[in-house]
Amino acid sequence: MADVPVPFLDLQRINERHRAAYQAALSRVLDSGRVLLGEETAAFEREFAAWCGTSHCVGVGNGFDALHLVLRAWGIGAGDEVIVPSHTFIATWLAVSEVGAVPVPVEPAPEGCNIDPARVEAAITPRTRAIIAVHLYGRPAPMRELSEIARRHGLKLLEDAAQAHGAQLGGRPCGSLGDAAAFSFYPGKNLGALGDGGAVTTNDLALAERVRRIANYGSSVKYQHELAGVNSRLDELQAAFLRERLRVLDADNAHRRRVAQAYLAGLAGLPGLTLPAGDEADRISAWHLFVVRHTHRDALAELLAARGVSTLVHYPLPIHRQGAYADTLLSQQSLPLADAWAREALSLPIGPTLTDKEVGSVLAAVRGACAELSLP
Ligand SMILES: *Cc1c(COP(=O)(O)O)cnc(C)c1O
């Protein structure tokens, strides 16, 4: 048993750090008299665009909306195909389905969690309109290779950066590496609100304006609706909270990186355990999750739980096997690498408030459990 139980992610501890600032933010919004489409959201959009190195940011209701609003703004819909990773959170696929297009899954590279650019070209058909690259677990996807393929075939390239606030590729932040990017501010993400939130970042002014209009009932002038839009807006209060969180995001990510380095050094060479790839000079993860693989994953999770260490599985059932796609041809696809991830992946505790002591408890527990599992 660990001296103290180690939570997977202690949101209460994270929020407690900001109690005074959040209360001040609430007062600011109350004093302003505006709860939507006001100065806090505009300021957050400016600050987050600058942080991502893009010229535009549009706050929306959540990460899922950010994804499908971009697809819709590009005119992608029925009859179109969009290439997606076979292994990701289901929102990536559902965003494609939401606009009436078909997600076309491509397996990850054998040695990594992200989409394999070498397999993308074989999945392109005359109906393909876009590729969605997911920086899964915070690790940047192979954007150089994907951009080259997208350019050659005239496809749009959308980043699903919901797990990658602060990840960098070649010195540039994720969120600035494709034609547009979708972020989520779900509370558990590296940059989390006190509720739902999301954003689109892009250097394309026309796209930013179109997303903003679609997300505001198709209107840019009150009560004039140029198109049949939806309601998906980031509100003033969440924007004010996010501005506070954004101030500490670099420090939070640096802390996550130190935890990841401690895990990589302290868990190397354990029997049956595969560790995630570490950072390289030009590929830096946001370390949203620290995902190991083990052939006896469920037994490992149980032994860790018995030692007081909480873990989660991201994600236990592959998307092509979900009920959501049971009535489609996608359910008949053979995606053995996505299956293997669902069978073997285990996420260890990581977060901006994890203490050295807790990291030590995780290391001891994983070492003990792996030794136990390797006994004949
Ligand atoms: C969280 C997440 C989303 C969806 O974000 P929400 O804000 O929950 O809608 C999309 N894609 C990935 C990869 C995610 O992790």
C-alpha cells in the first residue's frame, strides 16, 4: 500500500490553487454586467491565440463543437470522407459523423500512439476532403509528413489538439501546425475550465469568421442570420477562469514533464512493461497522459489499486467496436493496432499538482506489481 493513496488526477487540488483568483474573476464578470460575447472572452481569445502562435482564436462551447464547426465551415458534409486515427477519443470520429461525412480510420505507427503517415495515402479516395491529426496523450502527431500528404492531395489538415495544450513540434506549438486546430477546455485537460469550453485556432481569417458566425446562430449582426447555424459559445465566466489557468499553464506543463521524466527513468526495463516515447529536442509532449502498455493490463491495474495507486484506461473499447458505429461498415473493419491499445494501455497518475512523494509511491507500486506479474 502506498503511504497515501495516489489519485489519478486531483481536480480539487488543482482548483484550490486558484480559489482567490477564480472568485475575483467571478466578481469581475458580475461587475461587467455581461455573461456572453463580452470582453473576457475576447481577451482570452487574444491571449490563447498568442500563446498558440496563431493569428485567430474563436471560443466555442466544447472541444467536440470546435472539431465539427471547422469541418462544417470548410463545407465538409454528406458524401465526403475524413481520415481519422483508429486510436483516439471518440469525439474525433463523432465530429466527422456530426457533419454527415464518413470517418475513415487509419492505424497508428507500430512504435507509437499517433496516426501512421505511411498508411494515410492508401486510405485516400476521390471523396477524401480532410485529415484530422490527433496529438494523442499530448504527443505531437507527425505533422510534417501529414502536411505534405495533405498538400499533395489538396486536403485540409485539422489538428485535434484537445490533449496537446503546450505540446511542440520543431519549436512550434500544437494548434498552429495545420489549417486549423480544435482545443477542449474540459476540466481534466491541461488547460481546463470549471465546466465545458473549447476553441478553434487558425491563421485563416475567413475560416475564423465563418466558425464564429456558425457558432452564433449563423449571425454576425444581431437578429440577422445569414446561415442556419448553431449555438456554441465560450461564456464570459469560463473565459475568465481560463485566463487565470493560462497564466500557470507553462509551469504546469513543466511539472508534468518532470513527472514523465521520473517515470521514464524509474520504470525503464521492467518485465512486460512498455513505456511511452520520451521527448526529443524537436518533439515535446504536453504529457496530458502517461500511458504505459502491459500484456496483463487488467492484472497490473488491480495490483496498483491494491497498492493505493489509481489508474485509468484511455480507452477500453475501440471506436469501431462502439455501439455508436454498430450499424455502419466501420464496425466490420479490422483494426488490430487499435484493438491492442484498448487491451494493453494503462494511464498512470500525472498532473500539475502530483507531489514527489506521490511519484515515488507510483514508482514503487509499478515496480512491485511488474515483478509480481513476471513470476512464473
Ligand atoms: C477531450 C477530447 C475531445 C472533446 O472535447 P470536449 O470538450 O469534451 O468535447 C476531442 N478529442 C480528444 C482527443 C479529446 O481528448
